[in-house]
Amino acid sequence: MSQSPIQNPTSDPNAQSVQETSESKYGERQIAEGTLITFPNPRVGRRYDIHITLPEFTCKCPFSGYPDFATIHLTYVPDQRVVELKALKLYINSYRDRYISHEESVNQILDDIVAACDPLEITVKGDFLPRGNVHTVIEVHHQK
């Protein structure tokens, strides 16, 4: 059985490296154009919790530029509006190239979700992976 050799992508004269392309990919465009979208709460008047876990949060340290990784946990009680999940995913992904501290990122996420859907209450927790032997967990709350 013969196997075809693995081709080096740089040997293809039509191949372009990521650095050579100036056009952004469709996912990058969606992230850049994304905003938090909401829809009407289907059970206004019923108090219930929505728990969302976003395990792939990234941002950049504003001092060193090193990447920071976290799991973001959202728990909120909706009032009139609910956050649409794909829009939330794109919003969270927009942090990946931002130079922002752990504290500011978690507080900004809370502020933006409150502005978008005005929940009865919300908790946002950022559980950041250890860097330099330091494990940071930031938790913020808002209640009407």
C-alpha cells in the first residue's frame, strides 16, 4: 500500500500564510460585528435561573501582553429579556485580542449583559487559569 507524502503547505505556490492574508475570516468578521442580542423572556413572571458556562474565554494581560485563559460562569434571573446564546458566544470571543485585566473583563461582561437584558439579578464569575503560580477568581453581582 503506497501512501502519498505529506505535502509541506509552503511548497504550494498558491498557499498563503495567515500573516500574508489581509482579508479576515468569516468567524473573525462575525466576532467583530457581533453585539449582544436578546429576545423576549418566554416566562415573564416566573422566577428561574439561567446558568451558562463559557470555558474558552481569553484576553491579554494589559501589562505583559501574555494571554489569559478563563472559564466564565454566568447565572442570571431574567426579567423581560433573555440573552441569545450565539450572540453571547461571539461577544465573549471579542475579548481574545483585548488588553484587559481579569477584574475589568469580568466587570465589563456584567455591565454589558445588564445593559442588554436588564436581569432581575446576575452573577458573573471569571475563573482564570493560574499564571505565575497565581490562581484568580473574580465574581461580581448585580441585583435590581
